[in-house]
Amino acid sequence: MLHNQPHLGRTSRLAIIVALGITTLSLALSLPAFAYPSLFGGKLFYSGGDVTVDVLHSDTIYDEVLQLRSGDTVLDLGAASQVGASITITQEQLADLGIKLGDELDLGLHVRTTGYSYMMGPGDRNADGFDHAYVRPGRDNIYVMFEDLYGGGDRDYNDVVFRFSGGVRTSFAHSGPGPSPAPGADRTGRVPEPLPAVLLLTGIGVLGWMHRKR
């Protein structure tokens, strides 16, 4: 009577693959999740010198402009229609506005078409209670992206995009009733990490399938 014997070489290779996969998965799951600052409801602070604002992108049908406020003074900066424009606010201008080192830059998007203004910072600064500015720090720049529809709109935050450079730094806040639409991140900024584990398990399955096809 003949008995089918497993191929020792292939069996040992599969065992090694599975063992390595389980070990790597255990290590991945044991690593702490990294907390990232929440990018919704971000604020900008003055860090000295000139501040440059570039209008990078516009995807809106509305007439709207970025504004800097200080007391009763409102300074119009770049309009959404001025893609490619670069505006420099000098240190002297900021001093004349009463803005000192470390002060928050009170920036907002004024939509002339609808009459609404949406301020940077937490959602409770806005009439609808939603965060309307998404802030993404870069290596040498800070990108600020606005949602220009009341109630959060489609929350794509690409209606108009500005780039800040020079004397600015970021700080982050997220309060108010508007839910953060950050993909993959909760309101604390902690990013869940199931994806590496899923990819790892998928890779193990593919290796096993390839092994069986040989």
C-alpha cells in the first residue's frame, strides 16, 4: 500500500514563512501607536520677520479672499481667483497691526458671494460650529486648505489652498461640535494602525498560495 508523503523541502519552507509572519505580526501589534497632531482646526502664530502667502490652488465658484484681522482692522490678502500670486506681509506691517512675536495670526476665509467668514482654529469660532481650515506643515512651508461651504460642505478642504512661509509656526486645536473628517484619525489625532497587520497577513497568504502552486 502506498502512502503519500509530504515533500519535506516545501513543507519546511512554508513552516518558515508562517513562523516569520507570525513573529513579525506579533512585533507589529506590540508597537505603540504614534500620535500625530490633529490637522483640523489648526492655527498659525507669528514667529518674527516677514510672512509670505502664496495662492496655490482654487476649486471654487465663489468670490473669496484670505483675510488677516487685528482688532478693528481687516487686511485682505490673496483672493482665491489669484492662483500663482505671492503676497508678503512685512514685519513693519505686522507691527503696525499690533501683532507681536508669539501672537496668533487671526486668519480666515471671507466668502464674499455668501457673506460668511470662516476662521482658522477650532470650529466654535464659526457660525456653523465646524472646523473650516486644514493645516499641513511642510519642511519649510505651512499649507492651509479651506472648506468654503456652511455646515462643512463636502469636507474636501480643497476649495482654496494657501502656502505660508517665513515668520509663522503652527499650533493645533480641535474643539467645538463639528466632527473632524480626518481620514484614519480620530479627534485626538491618534491614528489607528490595523493596515500593516492586514497587509502582512495578506502577504503571508499570497506566499502560501504561491508555494502551493509550485
